Amino acid sequence: MSQSKHTQELQDADFDNQVLKNKDLVLVDFWAQWCGPCKMLAPVIDQLADTYQGKLKVFKMDVDANEETPAKYQVRGIPTVILVKNGEVVERLVGAQPKAAFEQAITKHLK
């Protein structure tokens, strides 16, 4: 899967350190290789990572390779994107949504 240099893969073992203990606003994209809508959303997530570089950390988590975190955060459909601030989920977007929906959610929580 093509990625922006500002987007990182995330594993269950890294979730607490990379996401919950992060001081920045964090976006986590839960996806799978076989998921069509996930592939459609991937370039949007990469663009967001580039646009908000330095203000937002962006991670992608493959739900097939990591079962613990998606279960813990009740990810039932993919793509699911969560925004985490100060260790708390502050926003959840399910399905392939327009870029503007993500930008609106991000800017709301960057303040």
C-alpha cells in the first residue's frame, strides 16, 4: 500500500506508546488489504498526513495483522478512522468519507 512519508504502520504492541501517550493529535486508520473502500481512502489519509505534518500524527493499522486494538476500540467495519487526543478517542469516522469530513474533524480538535 502506497504511503506518505508522514504515515506510519502501527502494530498492537506500539499502540499505547505511539497513540495513547502521544502529546499530538493522532489519526489511526484501521484498514485491510482486501477492503476496496480502504484502498479508495488511502490517498486521502496520505494527503492529510502531508497537509497536517507537525500537527497531526497519522498511523495505519492493518486489522488482519492486529486483532487486539481494533477489538478494544470496537472497530466493526472498515475503514474506520479514529482521532485520539490526550489518550482519548475524540472522533470516529466510519466508511470512506470525503476528505472534507476528515479535515473538519481534524481542525476541530487541533485547537
